[in-house]
Amino acid sequence: MKKLTVLLAALMLFCIIAVAGAQDDIDWRAFEGSELMVYGGSDEPHVAAVCKAFEEKTGIKTSYIRLSGNDCFTRIKEERDNPQADVWYGGTWDPYIAAAKEGLLYAYEDCQGIKNYKSENYGVGYPYWVGIYSGWIGFICDAEELEARGVAMPKSWEDLTKEDYRNLLVLANPGATGTGVMVTSILFQIFGEEKAVEMIAAMDKNVTTYVKTGSGTSHQVALGEAACGVGFLHTGLDYKVNQGYDNFELGGPEEGTGYEVGGAAIIEGAKHLDEAKLFIEFALTPECQEIGQTVGSLQFLTVKGAKDPEAAQELIDMGIKLINYDSEWTGANKDMIIEKWNNAISADKIAE
């Protein structure tokens, strides 16, 4: 029995070392002098910093174009016969799921980095896309402005439909950004289609603007254009912790909220396939994942050895309720979600 125990312990140690060193044999300079094009769905400073770090590590000239998640999806779909980019980096998972179903993403079946995930859930898109961070949807509000107006911080999705929030609310446009699709899908999944559409129409009376980026809701609150936004709490946390907006108050709805796994993928038909594979491997290293927090991206990270931003502990301490968010359903029903939303809101409030 003692020998068996020792053998099992040795085997476990071997497995741990094998996983930890899964990417140690990669020749990062194998394609030095080549080039790569990235469509970036994360905030521009994050995309820019990652592309710069990859170029320095590999010697591959790396260019990027920053687009919202849905715009990445649309552009890749329009270019499917002649792809103009090799990699899609960042942005929430729903457009990635839809893109995979459309055959727009390359199946990278021999990816080494996925062996080092902290949770199996981060590999939900494999082999078509990989999980690089995780974030939660919630309320981002200007507490001082709400207090001045005599309005309480929202505690539920239902609160956002009340007249108290007239002209105080900013939301993301599902037609332009994956964040908007996700928020709408959360309402569908919690309340059912009929009630969700009624709630969207009621919220519309309170909305000042539907912004075209997921981070835009926090930005509008920071500018004083709205007192309350719905978006990723990690973006609001950046404004609060790193940018000095101590009037920002964050919260989660009592009915529950959804979470994302941010993605990265190789575009089907990529002209620089080997370089793209190397980029995906880089995206699954602690070195790459910890870049985000240096430029204000405070999401939870997906691979072992990557340290989550210290500031993100605040969100855990808040005890936010997460639903069993069905990303597969969202990805499969993206067009329906956008259509139902369009029919329920005032088009003149959509930011161009």
C-alpha cells in the first residue's frame, strides 16, 4: 500500500509538472520577422498592450484594429471568403459562440495552454475559442448624483423600469456590442421572453443613450451623461479604483446576473496560421493575462499562475448572485435577441 501511495504521489507530481510546463517547449521566436493582424474586442489599451508584448516576445510585427464584439463578429463574417485578420482577441463569449456556429473560427485542437485552466468552464469554447478572462454584469452608478436626485441605488432589474430612473439610465446596444446582447439575454433567461420584452420597453423610457461599446456605460456615468449604467462591473471598478471616481457605486441585481468568459480565437482561413497559433498560446500564459490589470482591465484570469487583480476582490466581497447563465443559448439566439430588443426600444436613442 505504501508503494502504491508513493507511486500515485509521483504520478500526480509528474502530471502537475507536465501541465505547468505545457508551453515551456514553445519556440516563441520561430516566426520572427513575420506579421499578424488582430481584431480586438477588449478595450483599446488592453488590446494595444497585449499586441505590443506579443511582438516583443516573438519578433512578429503585430497590428490590430479595435472593434466592439458584435462588430468583430460582423466583420469576420463579411470577410469569410477573404479574411483580413488572423486573430480575434477579447470581448464577451456570446459572439464567439455565434461565430463558431457559423464556421468562422479555426479549430485549434492542439492548443497547449488550455491544459492550465483554473476551471473547466473557461474551456467551454474549445477548440474554436479559448477563455482568457471572466467578468460579471451589474450596476455602475454615480452615488452622489442619485442622492442629489433622491433616488436609491437600484437593487433589482425591476428597479430599472421604475419612473424614478427617468433619464438617468444608460445601456449598451446589442446590435453593436456583445455586452448589450448579454444584458438582454440575462433578462430573457431570468424573466422569460414576454416579460423581458416588457421590461426592456419600460427601461427604454428611462434610457438616455444606447452606447456602442460595453465600456461605454461606465464612461457615460463618468461623464455625467447618466447616473446609472448596466455593464461589466470590472470596468466600473477601474473607474473607481484607478481613475479616481470615488462617487462610483457598484452592485448586482437581487434576481441574479450573468457572467462572461472573454475569448480569443483564430479566424478560419487566417493567412498567418502558425503565427496565430502562437498568439493564442501567448494569450493563455500568466505573462499575457496579467497585462490587462496594468491598463485598467480588472477581470478574473483563467490560467493557473495568473494572479487576479487585487481590486477585483471587492466584487467577491459584495456577494453578487450569479445565475446559471446559458451562453450557448445566447449565441444560438443572438439575432432573435437583437430583433426583439430593436422592436422594444426607441431607435433615436442609439448612439452612432
